[in-house]
Amino acid sequence: MELFEYDTKPKTVKPGKFAPLAERMRPNNLDEFVGQDHILGEGKFLRKAIEEDSVSSIILWGPPGSGKTTLAQIISQKTGATFISFSAVTSGIKEIKEVIKTAKENLERYGKRTIIFIDEIHRFNKAQQDAFLPYVEEGAIILIGATTENPSFEVISPLLSRTRVYTLHALTEEEIIKIIKRALNDKDRGVAKYNPDISDDTLSFIASLSGGDGRVALNVLDVAITSEKPDANGKRRITNDTITQVMQKKALIYDKAGEEHYNIISAFHKSLRGSDPNASLYWLARMLEAGEDPLYIARRMVRFASEDVGNADPQALLVANAAKEAVDFLGMPEGDLALAQTAIYLATAPKSNATYMAYLSAKKEVRNTGYLPVPLHLRNPVTDLMKEEGYGDGYLYPHSYENAVVKQDYNPKGMKNKEFYTPTDRGFEKKIAQRIEFWKALLSGKKRDKED
């Protein structure tokens, strides 16, 4: 079959000599597997399940190059069940039904379990995922899904509740160095036959640029060594400059439609809120360098200006909106400095969420009380009929009174003395708070000499 393949007797398939180094060095067993000790260390539940061939339906969630597919292949070697590898990229409902049919026949005729491995399960839509649900539920198949996206968002709840999610972490630099050294010392599958000469500093350099992706590190090493000519002693010397030329530019892990998009914008927003201009600039650069829409970032900063700065610095909204206009006018890359300037301004501005909290309170009140009628004295009598009905009767025009303030009820009936807005004592809001207190004193008859 072209779309999926299975073996009733698991076997180790050795990659060809022309396969990429990352494929050639793929671990064949748990002892060769590097990283993920939190789930695969001695005595851990998943390791015991693999060793005892008792794996149940699971989802492996982790970043690229963390070992999801490798782990599934190790399971395929350890299990006595039929193992079917299935790609979510190239398969549809028809192929799913064929796989399920084969699995059910194996179970009914031979009493043999079937493990179905689905790479990139997040690419399946709801209907495709639904097709697996009854068979997972009845135990006709054991499902192993691999995904780089948060299963909470990408896997349907019924399927998620019937599987156990294991989170794989990005590899540490120490773990990546261990993987690289194994390839450097392996004459059969690795690159030892090329007599590479590479310092520990350069190994650390590769690890630091790999973004926790073991596959990236191995493939960069492969290109660097095979493209370098041997010296007079037959050695191929690999330096930091060699690696820089091979990588050109580090690929940033950032999916504008995936979870990392939300993770990084969240880190950016929280850095601004935490008044850390340096962290704010870092996350801004991460987004821009990865290709994020600059207008999206600008829109988020406009929102931030009202939500987290508010009237503590009313200029923040003007600055944020100006950045949006600058990016829209200049485009990129010229607009990046406007975004950076605004990020610094917002991060160092006094903070207040009083406006945000006030609006939430007002919105809650509206939903609780419904749409109360506007009092007649607040209605504008634009026609004779409206005047006859009493529109505008009793309205007190503030400008006719001292300090342009007069005691008057502006709320609908049944909603008296509601104070939604409580200004802070930070930035300009301190002035607003003083002004409100002055008005309260004036209206209560406790007149003060002047407004603060």
C-alpha cells in the first residue's frame, strides 16, 4: 500500500547510506534514546509499558526533533501487535476505513492487536478524528498520535479523553551534544569515517543554534562535514564559521496558526505588563524575525495601551495607534523601529487596569439588569412630541453651575450609586482620583477651595 504500511512481525529497517544523518542515527531502542527522562527514565510508566508491550492509546505531544516518531518506531520494534504507520498529511476517510478494516480482521481472525501510529494527528479534521473514536473506545485498535500542536486545541475532546497525553520537551543543549558526539564516533551510521575535527566549543555552538531539535543539529553537522575538504592530515576541520555558513540563519520555531504563536504573544504581553522593556523587545524581535504580521503586533499593543496602561498614561493609546499607522504607512522592515519604540514606551509607562476592570463591571451590570430605560430628563427632546412626553424635563446643564458640576442622577432607575471605575494612584490616574474626590466633596456640600 502507498499511504500506509504494516508488518505482522516488527523488524528494524536500516536507512540507506544516502539517507540524512538524522535518519541514519535514529535510535533503535530505548537505551539509545536521548532525552525525555521524565517519561522514559528507569521505572517511568511509559518506559515500563513499552518494555512490557502493554502500551495503550497515547498522544505524543512535543516540538519538532524531540523524538516523537522515533519513540513510535521503537514501540513498533518492541510490540507483538501489528503496527500500522499512518500519515495524516496524505490520508483521508477512505484510507482510515481500510486501516480499521484490517485491524478488525487481525483481531477477529488471529486475536492480534493493532497499533495505529498517526503522524501529525493535528492535521486530521474533526470528521477524520471521529472515524477512529468508536474503535479506540471498544479496544479494536491502539492509537498512537504524534503532534507538535497542543492536543487540547487540535484533538477532539472525546478522543482526547480516551488517550493519555505524554508531553515531550525540546532537547537540552547537553542532550544535543550527546547525540552529536554519538554520530561523530559512529563509523557505520555516523560520520566518523570522515575524520572530523571539531572542538567542544563548536559542538556547543551547534547545540545552541538547533532550537532543541536533534534532527536539525545532526543534519547541520552532516552538511558541514561532507562539504568540508580534508586537510593534509586527512581531517575535516569544522569551526563556528563553518556552522554559521551552513545554517545561514537559524530557523525560528513559530507557527502563526499554532500554539507557539499564542505562547510568544502572551510572553510579549506579560513582559509589557511586567514593565520589562528588555524582555518585551526580545519577544517582539522573536515575532518579527519569524515572520509575524507586524500589524497584528501593533493591534495587540493598541489593546494593551487601554487594558494595562489606561488612564495612568493616556498618551499610551496615542503612541500605540501611531505605531500602527507608521507600520501601515512604511511597511517592513522600516516599521520595526516604530514597534520597538512603542514596546519600550508601553513597558515603561505607569500601569493601571482600572479602565479594563471598570468596563467589565459595567458590562456585567448590563447583562444582569437588562436594558433599563433611559430616564426622561436624560433624553434629548428633538421633536415637539418628545417635549410633550417630558423628554429633557428637569435636566440640569452642568456648565450653568460652579466648576461645571451639579448633583444629578445619570443612571437608570434601580441602579443608583454604582461605581464601576476606581482609579489608581499611579501616573495620571492619581490626578483623576483627586478630581473625582473634589467633585464628591462639592456635591456633598463639603466644598473645598479648589480642585487639586
